Amino acid sequence: MGTLYRTRARPRDVAALAAASLAVGASFGAITIAYGLPQWVPLVMSVLVFAGGSQFLAVGLLAAGNPIAAVLAGLLLNARHLPFGLAVADAVGPRLRDRLVGSHLMTDESVAFALAESTPAARRRVYWLVGATLFVAWNIGVALGVLLGGATGDPDALGLDAAFPAGLIALILPSLRDRDTRLVALAGTVLAVLLTPVLPAGLPVMCALLGLLVLLRPTRRSTPTAPETGPTPTVPGSAGSGSASPGAGLTAIVPGSAGSGSASPATVMSTPTAPGSAASGRGGAGTGVSGNEEGRC
């Protein structure tokens, strides 16, 4: 869904989704026949359930003789439709009939394309268009897969058994760029492989969801350090070393100026004096001599 979100539903995009749905549906029909299930099972399931990946998992668990796990796995995988339904409630419609049919046609693609529209009317139109198109394409594909699987006897010869896994791998590869996603996928894979010899068929796949627990690991926080401060530079010839009190300014002593040595540290000003001017106060009072008076040595 992440690759389709915020994408407008153009006719060629809907057609591409329909073609992909048809191919994956054919894979599902052929795999169901290869498991030895009756031909009516994939057809009825596709009409009444229409759940894609949940159907693949369900027929595998049914073939392994674990129908309870098939029901639980389907409910778990389709739990994402609860927030989807809240997000596209205005697109489905207010009437009970619309909500029943619209929830049945809900797919990741129909929700993604509907949320990309800006107006309620456009969301409603796109939601029903994409949902109905995928429903028809999926069921046609399932019927073709059942016919091909029954005619050839070995769906593996056509490569239909690899269509669905290849499609899933293509969908999840962009997400593996994220570090946390890679950790979750790796942890889930390790758990599923280790539990396969111990648990019945289908349950290791569900236990792979425990890989999400790696997201609860504590993260290391870096403590900010105070920047290092170097020594304060001193101006050559300034009167600021040792004798001035904290907060007092420095006076640049110019040769020939008045007031060298007579001012107290508290009354020193930071303004340089010009040659021949009278600037420093006498006796520490902080008062200067008038500008037209010569400085006294």
C-alpha cells in the first residue's frame, strides 16, 4: 500500500492492477488444485471471502488438516481492514447495503486510491471502481487457474506456484531499506524456520509476527557534551592582566596620552584614547579632564 498511497487512479493504473490480480488469482486457483482440494473450494472462497493472501494461507492450512488455524490466520491478516474501514467510511456510503458490499470489496489498493482523492464524491467513485474491478479480475483469474491446474495436473510446470511469492517479494523489497523493518523481517524469519519442525503447518508463519517484539528493545541515547572552551586571548599592551577586577573593561594606553597609571581598576573604560587627549580621571574618581586641556604627566 505504501507504493500506491497518494496516487491518483488513472485508467492505466487500474488496468495494471486488474492484470496483476488476474495473474495472482490464477496462481491461487492452480495451487488449490495442486493441494488436492475440490475445484469448487477456490471458486466459492474467492466469491465469499475475497481476501487474497488470506486465501493462500487458508488453503495451505486446510490441506494440512488444520482448519482452525486457517480461520485464525485469516482473521489476523485481515485485521488491518478495521482502520481501513474507518478511513474510507465516507467513500463506502451511509446505507447498510453499501457498507456490507463496500466492506466486502475493500482491498489495500481501493483504500489507497480512494484516500488519494480530495473530495468525497471522487473518493466514493474511485473506491467502487477499483474494488469492483479487482473483484472481477480476481475471480476470473481463479477460474482460469482452476481450469489450467486441472488440465495440466502440475501447476508447477507453468510457474504459477511462484507468481504469488514473487509478487510479495517485489512489494516488500522497498520497505527493507528501513533498519527496523529489516530487523523485524529477520527476526520473524528466524522464528518461523525454528518453529517449523515443532508446530503444525501454518502456525510458524503466524508466530513470525513475534518478530515485532524487536521494536520494543531499549534504544541508546547519546548524552550531549558541553563544548570545550579555549583560553581567552589577551590583547598585547592591554592593561587587563591581573590588576583589573572582574567585569571591568580594558584601556589601550597610547603613548603621550594623559592618565596612565592613575585610574583605578573599577573606573577603567574600554574606549581607546587618542594621542594627546586627556582621558583618565585622577585619584580614581573616574572624571576626565576637559577636551581643550593638555594631559598632565
